Amino acid sequence: MKYILENTDNCVGCSACAQRCPKQCISMVPDSEGFLSPVIEAEKCIDCGLCKKVCPVLSAGKQCGGSEKYDTPVTWAAWSLDVGIRLKSSSGGLFSMLAEDVLKKGGSVFGAAFGRDFTVKHLAVSNVSELDSLRRSKYVQSDMGRCYIEAERLLREHRPVLFSGTGCQIAGLKSFLGKDYPELLTVDLVCFGVPSPKIWSMYLDYMKKRFKSDISEISFRDKANGWKNYCMYISFRNGRIYRRTAVKDPFFIGFGKNIFSRKCCYSCRFRHPESRADITLADFWGAEKLNGTVADDNKGISLVLANTPKGKAAVESLAGKCYLKETVFSEAAALNPRLVSSAPMPALRSRFFGDLNSGMDFAGLQRKYMNTFIQSFKLWVKSILGEQALDGLRKLLGR
């Protein structure tokens, strides 16, 4: 058994190496934490070096076929003027608008979608009727499958392609392709960190057991209570409905505490200014603070960054179909720090995965690490007594 990276903790799991291998001797295999990582069958390997050539970590800092980048991204607060699209989307609906434009030109759009078992996989759609599967955030690392290979095939046929994903997935695509294609538009999403698919699977099993039913629909970002008070929404085949805000749902609590993200996420190499995408999208939290120029109606506001002239042209082509208010990148980054910096790795993370790999089930992990009562109590302490009192509570609880 061989590994591509000397320190496997740096692997982002993009699968560029596995998809480029001419001998198909690299498999993406779940590690002990549930993240897909490349494993080489040594007896089949011919040491051609292509896997290392396309690794975005080993090529970090290189453009790898990317378009000319702006020193500072052109930045907007934006949302779709189609209220239906806006409410179906996690933030302001700009991804849907960009995607529809590509699809209407006969192109394909790649993004993360739920499978039948609600695992998250990347796939391509080729018509607007299929687009809804790619809308809305999925807070799980997606399995890329053979999407880079398929995107390359389409691009060689000169067909328009929009490829969306996390920063590392777009970096993986660019490294895989090795050249720029005029028909390719890339969109990365500002990412807090990618949670473990293993934890997501355990959460789903826990919820199905709790509600005594299989699941029919999931949304991480249900807007029934508004954009700012989004909920985890799960509908079950027996007719029951689960809807909890992020501070009351155990998966979201663990995600917010950042205890089950991939190790490389705590020192992400692909945040700004290292994004390799033409466009970066995010929620524009705090947009209403920008000199009062953006009215927040709680339906969702997108933060849109054009990193290249190609990205700028794509965004500006939406004028008339969306609200676009240009703003200053530094001000947007101050309100949304994950644009430029990673959240630190909490001390709890190693203990969490230690308990997981010792056999603790999701209910046990929830009681110990994702306790909804403790989370609500912390928020109450912070609101009444302030951040300093909350820091004291964290020390007392060892959390």
C-alpha cells in the first residue's frame, strides 16, 4: 500500500489522483474518520507520477490552468429577483441563476446532490428541470465519483460547463485539467469545513430510528422561519416532520463546534486569496451593516466575488434578473471571516473521534458533545452575561 502525500492529514479528498491514474490503481477509501482518501495498489502502480502532478495540495499556489485573476475580487451583495428561486436557495439564489444560464446554452452543471440514501455525491445535470437537486447547501463532503473525467470530456467537445464545489474541489478540477477551457465556468463556495460522511450517516440512522421511518426529504437550510433562523428539515415517509434550528439540532451543533471536519480544513489552502474559481459564493451575513445600503428582508442575500474577468462577465450578464450591489471586498471579509481564514481545530476533535472509533454510538456522542440543552444554556449565558462569562463556562465544562 502506498500513499500520494507523505502527510495524509493534508489530503483534501478531491479524487483528482484516482480519476487521472492511467492504471486505475488508486481507490478512494473511507479512513477511520469516514473521509474518502486515496489508497494506491502498489503492485499495479507504474510510478508515472500523474497522481502527484494533479494533486492540488502538491500544486498549491499554482494556477494550474486557471484564468487570469484579479488582485482583489469584484464584490457584490446579490439576490435573485425571482422570489421562488430565492426561497428555494440557501442564500440569494445566484448559483441557480448562473446554472440556468449555462443550461439554456446547452451546457451541463456539476454540483453536490443527495443520493437515494441521502449520502452526498457530485453529479451533472443537463436541463433546468434537474437543477433543484443541486440547489441548497449540503454540509457533508461529497463523493466526486468520475465528475472530473466527465467534465473534461464535455469541455473537449466544446460544450459549456459550470462546475461548483468547495475550494479544494475546484482546485482539484483545475489541477486535473491542467489547462484553461473557455467553455468552463468554476464556482466555489465559502466553506466552514467539510463534515465527515460517517457522522452524517450515523445521524441519519439515529433519526430514522427515533422517528421509526425512512426519510423522504432533507434540507439543511429550510427557510420556513427565515434565512437567518434557518432549520434542519427532515420529512419522513410515515408523515412526520422534523424541523430544528441550528442551535437545537445535534448535527448542526457538532458542525458549529467544528469537531468533525476534515483535518485539512483547519488550515485550508484554498481560501482567498488562493481560490482558483472564477466566482466565489457565500451567505452575506451582516450585509445590512454596510452603510445601510442593503436592505435585509430575511429571504437570503448572496455574497458574490468575481475572481476573474470570466467570472465578472458571468455575474454582470445576470443584471436585470437579480439585485446587484457592488461593495468592498475587505468590508465583506470582515463580516464573513471564513472567506480568508480557517476556523481553528478544537481540542475536542481528537476526543470526539477517539470515542467514535471506540464504538460510541450517535446517541452517546450527542449526549457528550452535541447536547442541545448545554448549547441553549450557553446561548442564554452569552445573551445575559456576555462573552466573558461564556468563556468561563467553557472552561468549567471543559468544552
